[in-house]
Amino acid sequence: MPQPTASFRCFSGCPGTFPLTQAIYRCPTCDSLLEVAHDLDVLRKTSGAEWRALFDARWAPVSNAAGTPPSGVWTKREWVAPEIPDEAIVTTGEGMTPLYPARRLATELGFGELFVKQCGTTHTGSFKDLGMTVLVSVVNHAMRTGALSVRAIACASTGDTSAALAAYGAAAGLPVVVLLPRGMVSVAQLVQPLAHGAKVLALETDFDGCMAVVRELAKRGLVYLANSMNPLRIEGQKTVALEIAQQLAWTVPDWVVIPSGNMGNAAALFAGFTMAKELGLVDRLPRLCIAQAAKANPMYRAFIAGTDEVTPVVAEPTQASAIRIGNPVSAPRAMAALRGMNGVVEEATEAELADACARADRTGLYADPHTGVAIACARKLRDRGVIAASERVVVVSTASALKFTELKLAYHESKLPDVPTPLANVPVPLPPDVDVVVKNLGG
Ligand SMILES: *Cc1c(COP(=O)(O)O)cnc(C)c1O
Ligand SMILES: [Zn+2]
């Protein structure tokens, strides 16, 4: 196989390319976002059938022996970051997550077939690992070869991004700086980066204030920017689309529903399915549903208004805290995804998302609030007939609900404001008396 290559280019089409090892985050000509361009002519020299066979062989239990790291991302390495050598790869065995057949939930909600892609079962408990393994590996390679010299890799974040960056930085032995808004971060959100030894700086500002500071640090060349405007993250995240197709025996579902905030993940799905189609692994694209929390719904508003212009909103507090984003950085990428995948945008209220989580949990899933947003939106589309009963639907679960224990408890103790809790379930205090226990067994 000839060596495939990839480079950065302007998302709006300005001429010119930049090496992936360059610290560049926006087009120097027009200030647009960047994307990673792959040399498809080289990749096309391998047939679709050959790619399928190669990817399947690498997902086998013995793939470790074949010299490819056992990772959902790096088993697809020619499509992701083809020029990164083995010794620079920083992996935790991310990806290769289950496609859970949610049979009881499907029956309850009227779906013919419903799967949940369990991206939260990966190393740090969210899909952010998939992008971070690529970003940290590229930085590692660039530092080793002298192409890049920075004091640290840095991000502004309150949750899953900082957890993933801190873990991969620690795995690589590279310094990580996390900028958090002081006093707005829960213990659960704080503990992962602290445990991994990241420098956690708590600034007297909000998330946007942290973002402004980290962008200035990156501009001065002091840190490498790991927030999702960096398209390296999208390259790793697009393997979710490839895994879904692979797990369905190289077919695509009719719909993919994904909870979205900054919109990088929606863009990644589009990139992955498009590449799989162009290189002959699948014959069509699924339809896309971008699922938003009603408290943070700028894409939904643009979709309903029928415009490509996303007007920023002030995002309100929501249980789905990772998608509390009022001004999504990847909105232009998501608009392209909606066009290319005949997509729709739907929203879920706090009550709807909490109900979706509770119902899903009753069928054996354990849904985090973001997955709850996606399930609630899928349900609304099904109820309106936009999704037909005969269609095959995949909901992308973006995080492990084990990160959201307080929220689960608050539901079951009926302590969430404005959220009805018909499925609340609390412990029954009883004396240690067999007869009393028998009366309380239920069933
Ligand atoms: C980051 C995140 C999202 C949103 O992803 P975007 O790419 O910003 O749209 C959704 N769910 C969880 C759990 C996340 O951590
Ligand atoms: Zn440009």
C-alpha cells in the first residue's frame, strides 16, 4: 500500500495546505475553521472490500499481535492520521465501544430497531477520548521531531474535554493546563484532571472568559490548543461513524441521533460516513438528527427559521451540562452535515430528557443526560412520524452515566425543579423482620 498523507486546509476553500504538526487553528487568509484533507486517490488504490477486510481483521482479538494498537481509532489509522509513527501514538485503547441493541426501549417507544452506540464506555468515560488520542499523538510526534515547541497542551473546559486531555497528556508524559471558571465546576468535573496531574487554573470568569484566555496563550505560542475548533479531534471522532457501519456488517442505519453542543461530533459523523461512502465501504449515508437541549438550542432555532446563520444565544443551565453551549464553534461544519445527510435538528426540555433517561434506565441502559437528550429527540421524531417504525435508528451515547450520579439521585429523590418524576425509586427503610420484608417484596 502506498503511504497515504493528510494535511490541514481551509474549510471555506482557500488554497493552500499546512502540515498536521503545525500549530495552526484558523485559515490565515479568511479566518475560517480548518479541516483535515486526506489523499483519497492514494486511499482509493485499496478497494472497499479490502478496507473492510483489513478493518475487520484489526478488530479481532488478536489485532494486538499485528502491530496496530488495539484502539477503535488507530485500527483505522490510514484514514485518521496516516503519518504518525507507532512510537508517537498515545492510546488508552479508546473506542471499539458496544452497539447496544436497545430492544425493550425500542418496543416501549415504538421503534422497529433501536441501537445505542456506547461511546461513554471508553477510558475517561466520554467520546472525547477519540479525538484526544489523535491530538495528543500528533503533538507528541511534533514535539519529538522538533516541529513544535510549547510549554503545555491546554484547553478551556468544565468537563469531559479536560478529563480526556489530562489523561492522554499523562499517558504521554506531556504537561497539560486546564482553564476552568472558578466556582462553577462540580467535584466530579474537577477530580479527573487533578488526579492526572494537570495544572488546573481556576479563573474568576465564565467558560467564554477561559476560552478567550486560552486562545491568547495559543496565539502567543505558549500552549497548544486542544479545544474542538482543532480539527484533529474530529479526525478521531469520525471513527464512531466507521464503527457503527462496521458493527452493522458494513451497512448504515436509516438515522443517527447525536446530542450536540459545539457541533464537532456531528461534523465528525458526517466526515466518517462520507469517507466510508467515497471509499466504497458503504453505499449511502444515514439521515442525521442533531439533538439539542431546549435550554441551549441555537442550532434548533436556525433550523426552524430555515437559515444557515446560527445566532448565538445565552445558554441556560441544563442537566446536559456538556452541551450548554450558546455559540457553537463548529456550526458551519454542522450545517454542511445537515445538508449532506438530509438532517434535522430537534430539541428536548429538561423534563423530556430526564424522562428519557429514567425510561432507558428501566430497560437496562444507564443513560447520562446527554444521551437522554438524544433519546428524547428520537422519540419526538418517531411520534411525529418523521422516523418511521420500519427504520433502523442509532442513538449516540456520548458519556457514561457514572459521571452523573448526583443528577440520577436528584431525579429519584424528586429534587429536580420543574421535572416530573413518575419513575422515581427510593430505598424502603424496614426493620430486619422477615415477615415485614416479605410484605414489601413487590412483584
Ligand atoms: C462534548 C460533549 C458533547 C457535545 O459534543 P460537541 O462535539 O461539542 O457537539 C455531548 N455530550 C457529552 C457527554 C460531551 O462531553
Ligand atoms: Zn480560508
